[in-house]
Amino acid sequence: MEHYFTNNENLKSEIKKLSYSYDNYVFSFLSDNGVFSKERLDYGSRFLLETYLRKKKSDPTSFLDVGCGYGFLGISISKILGVHGTLIDVNKRAVHLTKRNIDANEVDCEAKLSNVYDDVVDKYDLIITNPPIRAGKSVLLDILGNAKDHLTKNGECWFVMRKDHGVKSMIKTLENSYICEVIDKSKGFYVVMLKNKENSLTNM
Ligand SMILES: C[S@@+](CC[C@H](N)C(=O)[O-])C[C@H]1O[C@@H](n2cnc3c(N)ncnc32)[C@H](O)[C@@H]1O
């Protein structure tokens, strides 16, 4: 079975144009067959973005969007906050679309191919992700559990996950290494913020 994260170079291209506005910012995104949420912006991603913008506790100087798809989260944050973003995905078509969307929306971002953090070298104030549920628990744990290795000292990881996709048990697991805070909930989606427990304890 084909998933939105598999690289199928033979898949016919059918570019679609999606738009999004937030305050006075207007965005346009190209999407295509073979990428996540190709027909419309995903509700969970919008909820994550808008919750983050409303409730963020600090202003990041850099951020990483893990599993960027066609770039919705990263491109919007970069434009609205005026901050450099690094956007990564394992899906080649998604990275290609993200590069086109970065240019079209005139934002200061870079997009690259990476399997989880394999090609990530820097540390970031913010990691934001709508993680790929269908990729399985080990990929989810890799993205969320290892985020702390790619965060700056007071960095934060924000993610969205549905209750019926196991967000509560995921939080329980993550509590071994993070302070976890459920920031908001809507229609079964939870937005969760993670802070590295070790750094938070040394700040006390
Ligand atoms: C739920 S989608 C979110 C897409 C985008 N951030 C959005 O909000 O529309 C998850 C993304 O993770 C990507 N992905 C799946 N497995 C991955 C992996 N091992 N490493 C990096 N990205 C992965 C998928 O290709 C997909 O684009």
C-alpha cells in the first residue's frame, strides 16, 4: 500500500493550489498526489499552527519543521514571526513542493530531505511537527523522543496528535524525558509542548 511518505517517482503529478490566511498574511501552497493532505490544509496542522502563534511562550530565533509535507507549518511560522526555518521530510516530492512554496511565499527558509534527524546537524529553539502517525510508533518515538537532542537549552518541541491516535500514552512515554504540557484541545486533537526535563531542572 502506498503511503504519503513513500517515494513513488512514477505517481502522476496533479498540482493543486491551496490558500491560507492568518491576520493580514496570505499564503498559497502547491500540493500534489503522493503528499499528505493534498486536497486541503489539514485541520490538525492548522490547529497546531494557530495554537502555537496564540500561546507561544517565547520567540524562537530558529526552528525546525519535521515532516514538513508541502511546507504549511514552517512557511507560515517563518513569514508570520520573521524567523529562519529549516523544513525536512523523507518524501522527495514533499521537499520539492516545499522548495517551490518557499519561493512563492518569499520566506527565509530552507527545505531538505532527511529521514527523521539523519541529516540535521544544528540545534533549534523550536521543533514543530504534525508527526506521521501512519509511519508507525518507532518513527513517532524517533521524532518526538529524540527532539531533545536537536533543541537549544530552553528549546521547545510542539506537536499535534489525536486522542484516538494514542496521544495520552505517547505523553506518558515522553514524560520520562520531558516536561509535557497539553496546551489546548479541539475536536479530539491535542497540542502538546515538550521541554527537556534535564535542562528545566538545571534552570530551577
Ligand atoms: C502528518 S504529515 C504532516 C505534513 C505537514 N507538516 C503538514 O502539516 O501538512 C507528516 C509528514 O511526515 C513525513 N514523514 C514520514 N516519515 C518520515 C520520516 N521518517 N522522516 C521525516 N519525515 C517523515 C511525511 O512524508 C509527511 O509529510
